[in-house]
Amino acid sequence: MREWKLPVINAVTLAVVVIMNALSNLLPFNNQTVGEISDRLNVLFTPAGYVFSIWSLIYVLLAIWVVRQFVTQAGRESAERVGFWFLISSVFNVSWLVLFHYELFTATMVVMTLLLLSLIIIYRRLDTLTGRKKIDLLPFSVYIGWISVAFIVNIGVVLRAQGIDGWIISGELWTIVALVLGVVLALLFSTTFSDIVYPLVFIWAYIGISVERFETYPLLAVTASFLAGVLALGVVLSSFQRSKQHRKTSG
């Protein structure tokens, strides 16, 4: 019975997260959706609305991860390795949602930091698991990638709410700086953990930023597109290098 404890907890936890996220838009909490708040604040790093559909992918991948815990030994081993950290990360996920709806933006920054750290712990635990399957790490590559993007957006939200987003230089230039830093982060993560999925999330977001800002901030849109291309080139070169090393090892 003990071996099913964590899979059951993870399944219930994921269900609660999905339901809470759905209710936040259907009710919605505090009579406003995340999208409505985001539109009002108009943080320039925020991508086009369709980009947020990545949450559907994240939840599907997490559902596969949870199901595997019930049907495969490798899945149960991954659950044991993660422990209660998925539950902890999900508490932060839901907490952020509620805080954001009630516009407690500074508090959301603290909670999102904790969410990102908890996901990194999960990722590192799975990454070092002997005999782990790629399918067990994939959900968290995408999840961490998206929360990394959301973290940058959240910084912009706090600055905009405090009225200091155009301090010293314009909001557009600050956003370009953030885009460049995001590329550095994505490439460092990809190189350190040999993970090509993480930068793919940034590419998805940057294309969405370009689409969203093309008419009103053309320089920002072109920069986002260019940096998405840089990341794509980095992914291709990294994949080629790993393939080359694999052939040498197997040969």
C-alpha cells in the first residue's frame, strides 16, 4: 500500500491544480481573469494570448508522468525520487494564482520564486535518478521553462504596479535587456543539463512576444524574433554535438 501513497497524492494534487486554474477563469476569482489583469498592466514581456496554451501541454505531460507511477516500476521510482516536492510546488502554483487575482503582486514574486526553486529541486532529483526515462523529465523541462519565462513577466508586473518600469531607460529597452538575459539563461540551462526542451519554451514565448508587439513596438518585436532564431540555432548545434558524441561513444 505504501508504494501507492505518492502516486495517489500526486494524482490528487494535479487534479486540484487543474481544477483551480479552470475555476480561476470560469468564476473568476475576484471577478477578473489573469488575462484581464495582464492586459490592463500591459507588461511588454508578456507574449500573445495563444502562447499561454502551453499550460495544456504542461498538464498533459504531468498527467502522463502521474499515470506512469501507477503502471510502471520506473514511474513509481520517479515518484519516490521526487517525494513530496510535486505537492509543494503545486501549493505554490495555486497560491500564486490566488494572490495574482487579488493583485498582491509583490507576494506573487515571492511565491513564484519558491515555485521555481521547488521545480528545480524536482528536476535535479529526476535528472540524477539512475535509469530514469526521458518521459519522466520532459514535463518538468517544459514546466521550468515556462515558469522561467513567467518569472521574468512577473518582475515586469511588480515594476509596473510600483510605477518604476520606465526607470532610467524606457520600458521597451528594459524588455530588450530582459530578452537577452533570457537567452543567456536558456543557453546556460541547456548546456549545463543537456536539455534542448528548456530553450524551446523560450523560443515559443519569444515568437509570441514578437507577434504581440509587432505593430506597436517593432524594434522589440524584431529583437524577440532575432533572439528566438539565436536560440533555435543553439538548439540545433547542441543537438548536432550530442548526436556526434553519441556516435563516437557507440562506435
